[in-house]
Amino acid sequence: MRKVCECMSQEQLDSLREQKLFPPRSHSAEKCIQFWAGLETPVVKLQSWLGFHMHEAKYTQILKSLDTVGQARLISASGWQAGAAFSAIPTEGFLVIGDDAIKTLTQLRLGWLPPWPRGIPAKCPCGLEGSDLSTNPIHPLHCDQIKRRGINRRHDGIVQTIAAVCRAAGCQVEVEPAACFFDNNKHPDLKVVAGVDTIMVDVCVHSPQARSYLDKGKSPTGLQQGGAAWQGERKKERKYQKKCEDRGWSFVPAAFEPLGLFGQAHKLLLTSLDRVCEDVVPFSLIRRLYTQGCAAALARGNADVMAEGRRRTELNRFYIERKADSMVVEDGSSAPPFDEEGEEERRPSRPPLRSDVNGRLAEQASHPSHNRVFISQLHYNEM
């Protein structure tokens, strides 16, 4: 009783009293049970109602104490299915979340990432604004140089998880379908044939903590629950919706946010799976595998992205130190790393090519980007 009064404002307490969920001010804590027991109409789920209002009041209090990035984090972490990874039951291999992955997910949701060591350069190789990991430790989630690496692997893991669940529901699934449209080679990630319906699915992950979502006027998208996922869905719809409709297909933009929030379009795919799986497996199982499997894949992908971002930053420090060492000559004075006279001497010499090779191969093989290919050709020609 005392904790309820401490968490809630006077307006919230008055609202509860009007709904007969809370005793009048004149009642002491000892008379609360008598008050609720004496009501003509018993209150259904009283504890649930009181707990909801307590959590809502605490949530509002914490939200006001955070900066913009922290508010975006808290709003996203409290969205639909955002906590599915923590309730995942590892009955299947793809539902297993390692210790490092669950640790990283917890740190991202709480905003308590490990600090960068002092005295060590923390600048990401991308060199963009906000790429200093000592002040912005979540930068790897938005780094352009990791998009073709860890971020793509996270995306592919989610795609394969959705494909596996759709197959378990009795659907025919094609990953990276070819020749979907006649005007170009672009295509969604999945082609799902569910009974007589054909559903095209395209996966995307958008972070509400990215600067592009937080710097949009007075009402930034990142501070709207599911706003980043909603933007991702609209972007995919503009790309594929009309083309899929022209071919009689349905299109589902499967959008996520890194902290676990699912976009609303996932409900359309789950509805289709409900219709097709009723004679195969229970829909409750398919729904659990879908939500927990995607959440687990997202958590594992986040851990890989964050680890790769920190590792690339550490390697960047190594290259910076090596470059600084190369600018110091023997007498201790600084000089440009390469000058016209000493350039060829400082570069490592390449092994001479055999004289019995024709000039075209020798000239092409001397280029660094062709070494691996043409050396293999040289060995083949010698056989």
C-alpha cells in the first residue's frame, strides 16, 4: 500500500479511486482489505491493475530522467515482443542464445555497455560523426562499414529463422528467390507459398537510437514506439508492394529494432501461417517458434555486430600507431612516410616471375589485386 502511494502521482491515485480500485484517503493501510472485500462488485484482477499503474508511473519517472538516446532505448525496449529473447525456451537449436549474446542484449537494453579503456584511441575506422566508441558505444549498430559484414550476417540469420518456421508450418519456402520481377533482378528475401497464397517477405532492422531517427524536428521518429520499424516497413513497401500486387502476391515487410521490438506487419505473416498450419502443427507452437526464434537470431546478431565493431576499432588503433612509427626516421625526427627517393626501398619487394611466362600474364600478375588469381593460373600452366 505504501509503495503504491510512493510510485503514483496524486492524479493517478484519484483516478484509481474513481474506478473503485483504490480505497479513499481516509482509509489506512490496514483497512484496504476490508475496503476491497466489501465492494458490491468484486474487482477482477486487482493485483494486475495495481501493478500496471505502478509500473506505468515508474516508467514515466525513469523516462523523464534520460537523455534523447536513452529515451529511444527505453521506448523501444518496452514495445511489442521486445522481451521475447528472455523467454525463449531452447527446445530447438535456433532458440539457443549464448552467454555473450544474452549479456550483450541485456547491456544494450539497460544502456550499461562496458567502458572503453582509457588512453586508447576509440575512433571507428569509418571516421564519421559520433563514431567514437568511448562516448557512443552503440555506434557499431549503425556503422556503414559493418553493413556488409556483421549486420548482413544478422539479417541472414533472421531470414533463415523465418524460413525454417514457415517450413515447419507446412509452407514451401524459397530463400533469395530469383526472377521475381521482369524489369530488374531485385527481389525480397523470402518467397513463402502458404496454401493458395504466395507471400513475399523482406527483412530489415532499423535502430531508433540512430542519429537519422533522432534528429528529425520536434517529434523524432526514434521517440515513437516502433517508429523506426514503421519507417523500415514503409521503405520496403515503396520498393516491393506495387510489384508484388501486380503479380497477385502479398508482401510482408518484416521489420525489427535491435532491442527486440517487432514491427506490426509480422502479424500479417502470422495470420497466414495460422490458416495453413491448422492441420499440421498447433499454431501456438508456430507462434512461439517464430517470435522466440527471430528474437534469438536478433540477439546473436547484435552480439556479433558489437564484437566486430570493437575489434575493428582496436585494429584501427594498431594501424594508427604503425603509421605514426613509419613517420619517424632513425634519428628520431619525423618525415613523410614515403618520399620520391625512398619509396621503392620501403615497399616490400615482390618475387620475380618466371621468364617462360608470356608477357600478358606477367604484366597482369604484377598488380596486387590480381596476384592470387594469376599465380594460380601460372601453376596451372606449368602442369
